Amino acid sequence: MSTPRPTTTPTPPRQVIASYGDYADAERAVDHLSDHDFPVERAMIVGRGLEMVEQITGRTTYLSAAGRGAVSGAVVGALIGWLFGLFDWVAPLIASLLLALYGAVFGAIIGAVVALVAHALSGGRRDFSSVPSFRAQSHDVLVDAEVADRAVALLREAEGPGPQRAG
């Protein structure tokens, strides 16, 4: 006996009605459509030309590696100590606070040591810290094809943002 396959509703064809250089402009366009009673559940914003950007935040030294390791170790240690303290039936509040404190200290020491060893073993490769992010080069506003003409007309109104094209 075969099991019935779930049915999916087909996605209606969509049409690009505007393209903007940044997300805020595309968001303003959809907000304008919403303000004029357009069925925005039939719209979407699509980022095109994704690129990964890595913002360098500083150099990683032995001291900074140890500091970051100590902080993350202290957080984990405090959480584990607090959880173990909750199971003490005599004085759960005092026990959990004391164990959280001991866990934070122990975790900070272990975290700093592990981070120092990891930094030393890296051999100078990637001795900087950074924050990666993704961004799109343009943002298209798409709507269901059957309501595209109304959406374009709303964007072209005098107070509307216009159906710009990203350069």
C-alpha cells in the first residue's frame, strides 16, 4: 500500500516591479503599498548579487585570546554551576549561586588556557578578529503577476517611492 503524497499549492508567477540599491528603499516601497491597501502578502523582497563582507575588528594577541576564552568559559561555567546548584535540596538558592560563582571562576580559567593554547597552535595564521556578514547589491520587489500593474501604479503615484532600478 502506498502512502499518499502531500500536495503543494503551486506558487503563482511573480514579476519584478521595482529594484532598489538598498534594502531600506525596497522596504519603504512595500510599506507604501501596504499603506494603500495593496495585498502585501502577495509581495516579496529579494536580494540579488549576494556578497560576503568581513569587517576586521582588531588584532588577536595572546592577551585578547585569553580574555575572550575567559569570558566564554566563565559564562558556560556559571551556567553549569547554577544548574548543579538547583539540585541541592537543602538550600537550592544559596547553593546554586555559590556553584555558579565557582563555575564561573573555574570556567574562566579553563577557557583562558584553552584559548591561549589554540592561539599558540595557530602559528600566526588568522591572528585577527572579524565579524562576517552578507549583503545584497540590489533588492527587487516582486509581486504576483496578476496584481503587478496595480502595484506599479501605486509606486508611481506622486508621493510614492517610484519603481527605481538599481544601477
